[in-house]
Amino acid sequence: MKIYVNRLPIKGPWGGGNMFVQACYDHLESFGQMIVHANDQITAPDVILLVGTEQERSGISAEQAIFYKNLMKDHRDVKIILRVNENDARKGTSGVDAGLINLSSHIDGTIFVSRWLREYFMKKEWNCHQTDVIKNGVDKEVFKPGTKIGGDKIHLVTHHWSNNEMKGFDIYEKLDEWVGNNPKFDFTYIGRDRGTFKNSKVIEPLFGNRLGEELGKYDVYISASRFDPGPNHVIEAISAELPTYVYKDCGGGVEFAGEDHVYNNWEHLISILQNGTFHTNSIPTYDWKSCIGEYVRFISGLL
């Protein structure tokens, strides 16, 4: 089948959605599928895979996809599949949920990136009943155990490409202050920060091999992200075999990390760190090719 992906991949630290798009371009053909490029205005697809809903620098919007299907009689057999990796709670916005719920009446299938996100929208009367949960993959050649910094300290780390406050900067700022008074620990933040850290090491946003090599150096990973639909930063840390602890309101991160790696509040996190016994997470990750294979399985079932 011919699958039209409504985005083109962007090189650089651009978030989980972009990594998924790159994985589509890397792996769909290996499953016998033809990928119709987002700038291809000639080849008629069997499936439109909506990775985002707005028209950006390439590709079509969700509204244009619906117009293509419903108002052009030669294209009414095309299936529209929506990958949902967004919500209002994630960034403290308004209108995202309502727009997606309205769109759910006009699509043929929905793939959510976590069980938490599917439950979030099902409570809001999601109208598309053909759904599945497929969490993001990870490049296991990049995110793997590395040579540790070592020494007498326990080296803590986190990474985000966005500096939105919902990424958990309230916790990270407390951690920054705490390590300043606790010489047995240090904290490194990789990504776009908010200029508030005083005692932590800040590294510019990294991508690909450079990010994987850097992450592998640390001992413990902390995520304070809130309501995150399918946090790739958690998957990447777990793939690197870092004991990865997430906040109780991390959204999809809780099911990725496992209940035994969840902290309830700041005091709980500190008690975990001070205990000093860290175990790697037991829930496995899988690679991007396996992820794309699951998309092909779901889409094929709708044709």
C-alpha cells in the first residue's frame, strides 16, 4: 500500500514527533510499503498518516486530508490515520483537545502513543473507535550503556529539547539547589534550559549519537515532566540502562518507567536518591523498526 506521511523529517533535536517521521522514512519500505513523500502532489495514496494536524513547511493539514477524502470522489477509499502525541495538559494550552476530538469524527483509525493518552481522550468522548496504543521506538544503536563518568559522586541527568515549564523545571530547580549542598551528587541538564540553574552543568541540546554518548555517562536519570503523552526522553534513558525515575503525573512516562520507578513528590524523590540503591527499569523498550511494523499491522487491518 501507499502511505502518505504529512510531514518531512528535520535533522536535529526536534522532539519525538520528528523522530517518528524519520523512522517512517527509514523503515516503511522494509515492510513492503511505499511511502508517499509529503511534497508529492501526484501519487494517490491508500492511507494518509497524520503525524500533525496543521499544515507546516511541508505536507498537508488534517483539514486538507478530510477535504481530499470526502470531497474528491476518486479518493473516498483512502484511510485517514491519526497519530496522537499531544494534548492541552502537556503544555498548559487550550483548544488542542477540542480540535483533536472534533477531528476524531472524520478519521478511520487512531494510534495513541501511550495507554495513558488513550484513556485521557476516551474520557472526553473520542469518536473514532478503531484505536490502538503503540509507544515510540528508540535507536538502540545510539541509546545504550556507555562508559561512566565515575568518581565518588552519583551523577544525575535529564534532557529536554523544549524549555516549557511543564517539562518539570520546578523539580529541576530544586534539584539544582539541592546538589549545591550535597557533594555526593551532581546534576546535568541537557537541552534548552530557562537560565535558572546555579549549581548544575548545562549542555546545549544534543541529538543522535552525541546525545546517546552523553547520556550513557551518567548514573541515574530524573524526569519531572508533567502529563507527557509518550516521552521519548524516558524511553531513551531506559534504553541506555539508566535507572530512570519519573514524577507521578508524568503521563505516559509512568507506564514506560514502571510503578517501582515513580516518585510522588519532591520529598519522595530525595528519599530515593539518599537511599542510594538504584535498579534499572524492568519494562523493555523496542527499536523504531519494530514500532513502524506495529503501525503497518494496525493500518493493514483497516484496509
